[in-house]
Amino acid sequence: MKNCLVIGGEYRTFDSTYPGIVAFAKENDLDVYCHLWSNDKEEIENVKERLNPTGFSYDDHSLYKDSFLEIEEHIKTVNPKNKNQDKLWQNASMHYSRKKAFDLVPKDKYENVVFLRYDILINSPMSIHDYPQGVITEMTEAWGLISDVFAVMPYKYAKFFFLYEDFERLHSTPFEEEFVQFLRTDFKYPEQDIATHKDSRYCPHMILIRNFFLNQVPWGLFNFPTTLFRKRY
């Protein structure tokens, strides 16, 4: 079976990152499926021409923003936390886009799925030789937890990475005691940080770990030669 590449999100620094993404897809013989937040004709055509996607869709973000803000308001109402740095509506938008891209992938056609954002810079040639038994994410953006900007996973686990349909439910409910115990004993996460996430954060990395835990999805980190390329030139 073949493998595929799923890309979602905003255009951002794609003008700088696309050569590495194109080379990576070609080297690993990946069919490309992507969703783009844009109503800019040049951005849309650039993605289509450069990536030659097997499946592609795009949306005007301004038409969806109110829906994402409603999700944020509901979460903060039913599961209020202290003042925090997390932008729930933006995280919902991010998960929506990557799920839209994944929905373009035909069921059971691929053995493995690679996910990346448009602003991922691949710093050197990278062949995916030993495909993972679980979800493997890159390390540089993990910040002691897990990263969601680049990942390789078996198709059977991909639905737990592309979690938009469970986004609101997970953020609207407090941590399960079993999950807290996992963070404390198996993950060995500091007690103070556990308290911060329970009471003061809607962290996009923690929600991914929680979803994996609840669905018994194996996962790990690997030092892929990737960088989140934020600056636009």
C-alpha cells in the first residue's frame, strides 16, 4: 500500500517552504491531500501548481470565524479556567482545516499518513523508511509534551490525530482522574504543570495526548529534520 501526505492550515511561509515539501513528497512517493484557509487566488493556485495534490479544497476563513468563536465561548462557559494564553477559536480553526484535508483521503487506501503544516521547513532530505507502530511527532515544537505540526502515523490511528470532531467535547470536560494519574506516574509530568493544565490552560498539545490516552493510541517523539518556519520573506 502507498502512503500519503496531509497538509492543512494557512498559507503562511509556503513560498519559502514548498521546495522541501515537494522534494519530501516525491522522495517518499506520497500522494498529497490538502486544505487551505485562503480566498487569495494566487495562494490557491500556488498550492495547486506546486503540490499537484490528489485532493484539494480551500475555504474563506472569515466565513467560519464566528462558528469557532462560538465553540470557544461554549467551552469557556461549561469548563471555565483561569486566565490563560490559549486561543481556543484559533486552535479549533487549525483542527478543522487539517480534518478537512484528511477527509479527502480515501478510506483504507494508504498504510501510513504524514501530516505537516504549510510553514514546515524540511531542512534535509528525509526518507521515511521504518514506518511507525504508533503516531510519531517531531521534537522541536513539543515543549515537553507533544508536537502537532509534523507527524507520521499508521492510517488506523490517524482519526485520533485529526480530532476536530472531538475538539469541543474534550475541551468542555475536565481531565479524567485516570488521565491525571497517567501524567503523574507514566508520563512523569511535574505536579505543578499538571495543575496548570487542569486549571489554567486549554493546551492544543495536551488535548492531543489526552485523546491518544483515552483511545489507547501509542505515540512517541523523533528528531525529524524539520523546523516551524514562522517568518515570511
